[in-house]
Amino acid sequence: MTLRVRLAALLAGALVAGAARAGAAELTVTLDYQPAPACPDAADFQALVAARLGRDPFRDGAPDHVLVRIVPRGHALDGSLEWRDAKGDLVGEQTFPQVSADCLRLTRAMGFALAVQIELLASRAAAASACRRRRCCSAGPSGGWPGGASGWNWRPRSACRPPCAVPTALDFRSSSS
């Protein structure tokens, strides 16, 4: 493969990734981070998640709330993520039992899991929003543009096709072993 072809492929990939990211909703969450002693602090955890996402998803006062907890258990650590909605109801949780006291490794795994969940929920919200906005049209002799132009019959999307299929997020309630 020539250098020119490789560069073109790289540029095309970057454009597609940028377009996909631009279409995703900017989901934000409130973070409550409770680490064990000697673990990275809240700013480090936020930076880890933001680096994975390419943006900072944490905002004080955001409707969704994430509790990140790391607690010592003997000579090991246990981690957990709890996701709560705007009403404070538990939406999902994930546990991260460790067999070592390597807090940095546990924090990285938890940050990765949280970034994936935020991205999935943002993609789901973007898909649902796009579905609600989408309209369709069909050619028809009796139809007309809104405002009187002829040749097209505009109808709400629901009249044209079945409702949108919105991708679902991973089952956040499952626990890892």
C-alpha cells in the first residue's frame, strides 16, 4: 500500500470518527469519587475518563449521578460503580473485586468501564433524538411541499417506516467475577 493510499485511509477514518462523535449527545454526569487511601484522587480519575472519551463528561448538577467507590478488603481492594438517575433511583451498578492492592490498575479498569457506559448512553440518546427528528418523504402526484410546491408528500417518519430501533446499553447491573 502506498503512502498516499495510507494517508487517504487515515484521513477518511478520522473524518468518519469525527462525524460519529459530533452526532453523539454530550452526556454529562455528576461524580462522587470515594477512593481508598493511596489511590488516585478525584482529579486524576476524572482525567482518566476524560482522556478515554476525548471530553470531560463531569458537571456539577448534571441529572445523572455516578458513585465510584474503592474500599480495602484485607490485602486487596474492591471497587464499585453505581449509576443513579435524576430522581436518585439506582439505574445500574458494577463491581470490581481485585485480588491485589494495585489501586492504579483498579482505577484504570473502573475508569474504562465508566467511559464505555457514558459513550453507550450518549450514543443511545443521540440515536433516539435523531429518530424523533427524522422525517421522510415520498414522491406522489397529489402531494406537495409544505407551502405549496408540487411533487413531494412530506409525512412524519412514523407514517413512513416502523419506529426506530435504538441500540441498548450494556447491562450495567451485571457484576464481574
